[in-house]
Amino acid sequence: METTAKQPSSLACIKFWAVVISTMLLILWVCATQLATLDDKTMVPKSAFYFPNSFPPQRIYESNGYLIISPNGGLNQKRLGISDMVAIARYLNATLVVPKFAHGKDRNGTCEFADIFDVNHFITSLRDEVKILKELPSEQKTKLESEPLYYMFPMSFASLEYYHQRVLPRIQKRGILLFAQTDARLANNGLPRELQRLRCRVRYEALRYTQPIEETGRKIVDVLREKGPFLVLHLRYEKDLLAFTGCDEGLTEEEAAEVKQLRYSHDEWKRKPIDSKKKRERGLCPLTPEDTALVLQALGIDNTTTVYIAAGEIYNKEKRMAHLAAAYPNLVTKQTMLKPEELEPFMEHANQMAALDYIVAIESDIYVPTFFGNMEESVEGHRRYLGYKTTISLDRRLVFGLIDQYKNGTLMWDEFSLLVNKVHEDRRGKPENPDHPVTTEAKRGKSKELGQAISIVGRKEKRIGNYSNCKIIRQQGRNGDVLGKMECDLDNEGAQVDGSMQSPKTVNEGPTPGENQLHQ
């Protein structure tokens, strides 16, 4: 009797603990699922070095065909092109093949996608949006052995309607389609918000650099952080850039002739005469290293700041960098911060070297580009994506005018400094209010108004446009510093162009090399 009574009790006990364990496992699974779906920014502050440990679930869809892309240009031109092509593949419901880089006669070497970017991360991090393969399936490869690969050059800044009407029928008919170029092949505006977000996600999350590049870039950042806050200066003054733009400001006759000869040696570059002076007046030339030193000092960048130069080989480096090095003694580059053996694996590949600069630029406290281009756009966008970081986008057209007026004695140093800061108070990468976005037309209008007012100051109170009697008003501050602001008359009514700052006590002299006279 006792034996038969114990058996039901043991069985019930086993069932009870089975239910308890199953319930606990279910609770743990639910918790893990909820944690995995939390927004990244609620878990860990965004950084260029933060990557999620889990990947999204794969999106299942019927593919319309295989899309092969051949990104052209430098590193950042490739990044922009790849992000557009992923968005297009998503829109067309196509299967994307890992990009095959185009290799021209430029200095970007023979790097492939896998030499720069983490292929596995690229594929898995986007699998909830588009299917990406490392290479075509064997059946498709066999097909290409018997028939030529169909390729096309998509229209620049094309709309989604273009891809729906012109591209989708071709990829459905032929099964495989090659885009021979990817730069600027998708419109920037008028796209669904989901596609715009996907472009950013590809550009700033999926395109992660390879482990050797990431680790080396991180090492440079760590060393810079030990020195304190640092500024990355994207100084575009390479010989090929000067040749391409036709800008010869500050060059000797021999140097200008050498640069011109280089331009005429390239069939794809403009061989017609270029008026360097007019291009500079329009802001279409890069700042010289000497002009860059003046602008940084006018902006109040302390001369003890560590300045990391992100650039290629500066033209006539020893001569042209002397003034900047005197004004900012703590100039560094990746070449000076790394041992030769640490940099050696990347030396022969310009895209890998550019990737190192990109990593450092993303993490810097201040980023200042001296010329427009793909890196400027990519870095500024990435820094906004990670959260607000100071990015000073120079208005070169106005800056060149101010520099010329300062050099010819029309503007004193405190006037020059005040105006440089006024011009760039809204060009420091601050996030815009989404409820009151600033349009491009409004930005251009404000720039034009500032240009008119600045021109009046330089011409000593002559009227231009709606402004007249513009002048710098100076007042003595409590601490002995000179305070300045610019005031103009607008339609016979006093209209102050807001802006005041501290300037040097000695207002008639600019900064001497190696000396910074401004304070934030």
C-alpha cells in the first residue's frame, strides 16, 4: 500500500518541477527578446567604435534578379555610392552582390571591398533589408559563360520612378544587371523616409572597416585622447587637387606652371584656361595652409591644441606648412603617430590610408575641412548621426574676402576675427530644429547678407544693397579686453548684425607665428 501511494507523489513532483523550469526558460527568452529589440542609443552611447552584437532577422522576399555594382572614385565616393545602391536594391527587391571596385588610373590602388570593409558584417547587418551574396551562384556564373553581362550607367541623381520604369524591367528580363558607376546615381530628396534611413544605416553602420584598419585607427584616437581634446584638420592642398581645380593662390610662377602641366596631362580634366582668381572669389578653391592658420586663430582655436592633419601629401610640404606649424606647434599625422611597421601594411593603398583618417575625424572634438568633397560630407553626416560634434564648415567665399581685406590692411585683427566668427556661428554642425528647418535658400540668403555687410566694412561705410554705414563698434570690457560688434543701417533703421566677442587688447596687429591672442 505504501509503495503504490508514493508513486503518484513522485510523478506529481516531477511534473511540478518540469512546469517551473519551462516557465523560467520562457521568461528568460521573453526578457532576452525584449532586450534585443531595445534601441541602441538607450543601451550604449553611440560611437564610431560601437557595433551591435546581434543581427536582425533575415527578410524573406522573391528576388527580381541579381544586381552587381562597381563603385568608382575614392574611399568616400565609394561609401556614398554603396549606400545608394543598397537602397536601390531594396526598392527593386533585388539580390545584391558584394561590390566589385572599379580600378582606374588614379592613386587609389587595387584594393577590393574586402580589403577595406568587413564583408560578413556588411552582409549580416543588412539582412533584414536586402539579401547580399559574396558572389553569384554557380548557375548564374555558368549563364555568364555563354552570354555577355548586361550593364548600364544609371542616370545621375535619378528618381525612384526612373529605377522602376527603366531599371526594373531590365533586371527582371535579364536576371543579372551590372551598374558600371555608382556615384550620385540616386536623388537626395523626394525619397521615402525609410529609404533615407537605410542610406544612413548603410553608410554609418554597415560599412564597418576591417579589423586591422579599425584597430590601427583606434590606436591613433587613444593616443590623441591622452594628449587632451584634439582637432582634425582635413587640409586639401595636394598637388593633384590644385591641378584639378586650377587654383594657384600663393604659388610661384614655376609651381603654377608645374601644376598646370599636370592638369593638361589628364585627358578627363579641363584643359581650357582656368581663371584662378575668379574661382577663388567664388569660394571654389581650397584654403592654403597659410590662410588656414589665420582662420583657425581667428576662430579662437588655442595654439596648444593638438591638430591632426588628415590629408594626402601636401604640395611643397616643408615650405607651405611652415606658417601653420609655427602657429600650431602640436601638428601630428598618422605617419608621425605610428611606427613605420604599424603603418606599413596600408602604405600602398590610398583608400586604406584614407580610412584611418576617417576614423580619427569621426572621433575628434572639432573637425574642420578646408575644401568641399565627399569626405567632408561623409564625416559631417557621420558626426551628426552619432550625436552633435563640432564640425566647422567654412564659407570659403566670404573667408577669402576677409583674408584679403586683412592682408591689405583694410581690416584690423579684431575686425577680422569678429567677422570670421560671425560668418560661422551657424556653420558648426549643430542639429537643426525639425519643426523649423533652415532651407538652402535661407542659408544662401543669410550668407549673401553677411557678404554685403562685410563688403561695406571693408569699403569703409559705402552702401551696398540694403545696408549702409556698417562699422565695428568697440567697447572696453571689465577685464580690460576689447569687446566688438558689427552694426549696420538697414532701410534707414538701425539694424545690428548680432555678434560680440573678446578680442586682443592690441587690436592693430594680427597674431604672430606660434602665438594665439584669442579666447573663446
